[in-house]
Amino acid sequence: MIEFRAPDAPPTEPPERDGVKGLEGEPLVVSISDLHGYLGATRSALKTVGDHEDYDPLVESDDEGQLHWAGGDEYVLVLNGDLIDRGPDSEGVIALVERLSREAPHGHVRVTLGNHEWGVLFPALVHWEEWYSSQRTDDDRRGLCEAVANGDIVACYEGYNFTYAHAGQPTRYEAGPINDELVAAAEQLAPAIGTGDDDAVQRDVIDEHWRVLSMGEQGGRGFGAGIVWLDFRYLPGASLPQVVGHTRQEQPVQKGNVVCENVIRSNQTNPGGEAVLVESPDSLRSLERTFDGEVHTNDFQVPETAHADN
């Protein structure tokens, strides 16, 4: 299903796996969430970096219109969960992310696990028969487990002042231990895939690694949900500074220390609205596509607690 690395490429190990400070220099962190198979909107969002005069391009088009990495080592791209389902071209989005991941310097394209990738791993817990995630084979599921074990897919990624996770958590956490827990879950699940124990092991893995994987109350997204599932409304403003997706917004919004960037799906019926966030060591800004194709910026507050932790 997902092959982010060339066959001879090494795994992404800590500290590169877990945060931007594991890389050399101070690359800008560009993030986007909930692509959901909307390839055109994804392309438009990624091209806002470079379409604005303050930023060099992150990607560039070839003669056939395919996007390629153009950011050198000046950027880290965080795909903040839910690459697939809902939209018309999950395969196209995956192919784009795979291509950028292979072309970028090692560790400069990071993918966090979204609840729809979760659905590939744990099909016994959901009934999404019409969606891409539920049509994956056992080999696809094993491949996704391998991507987690190799550090290609993580539960969260630490930027300069914000931690990136698909849904986030209200209590403090560190990327290293949380990502180690996701690896342990994948290694526990993989041997059971396709066996008679598959469904039972899926439930056991979620119960054991609930802080990462639990759906929570209310059929998912409610209290007790893990970092992949919790709804934005249950993240207090005083939480750890985080950038999350998962909960749909018309435009990126900030609630205290937490910024939600899930905007692609809510803007499908209107021109524009696609957006990315760009984080530097001392700022967080959105680049938002306007109805006429231009790029609007909006600066978010960096919590004082974030500066104090650096």
C-alpha cells in the first residue's frame, strides 16, 4: 500500500524519526493534514509554498504535471494523517507522498498515522466497506506495519514549538516514547494478520496501546480517544502546544496552544481554501489559497510555554 523508502534506504531512527531537531540546520516545517484522496487540492496546497513571495518552492511540476521535491534540505514536510478515503484518488495521493518521500533528503518527509490509516490496520473495529482503507489486502496491512516499524509512519513529530499529531492529546507527551509505543503495537499486530487470531489481536493491541490507538467513547473521537482519534473539541487550550487535523475546519484555527489544520474537505465546493502551515523556530503561519488563486497568510500565536521548553 505505502512504500515511502527505496529498497536500499535505511530506516528512519530516532532522533530523526521523532522531530525536526534531529536534523541538521533549522529547516522550515510545512504541515498539511487530511488529504483524504483529494489530489488536486493537495497539489494546490503544497504549491502555496513558493507561490508566496516569502518562500522558496517546496515542490515543482515536471513537463507531465507531476510534482517533485524542490525543497532541498530547507524544508520538512509533515503529512499529518488521513492521506486516504473520502476523496476520489487515494492512490494518487499515496503516489505523490511516496515520490516526495523518496526524492527529499532522508527524514525530511514525515507521515503521522491518521484514523483512516488506523482503519487499514484494524478493520475488525470499523465498517468502512466502501472506502479505500477497508479494501486493502493483508499484505497491505503488513506493509503498513513495516512502515511504522521502519519509522516511515509515526504517531507524532516534534517541531520547534508545536508537536504534530493527527488528533493530539490533552495531557503532555513526548514523541519518542509515543512513537516507540506505535512501533510496539505494529510489531504485535503484524504476525497475527490473516490468521484466526487477527480480530482478537486487533482488539488486544488497541487495549494495550490505548493512548495512541483507542477510538474513545461515542463510537470514536470522544473522551478516552488516543492520539489518532480524539476530536479537537476535547483538546483544552492549555494542552501541550500541538498542530492537529482530524476535525474539519473552514480555515486553520487556533484554540489556546492548539492549532487545527484540517481544511481540504470543507472547501471542496468552493474555489480556494487549501492551506498548509509553516513553522520556523519562532513562528507559525498559514499559507491559504484564496478564491482567485493567490496566497493569503495568517500568523498564529506561539505559546510562551513552548519558548520556555526550548
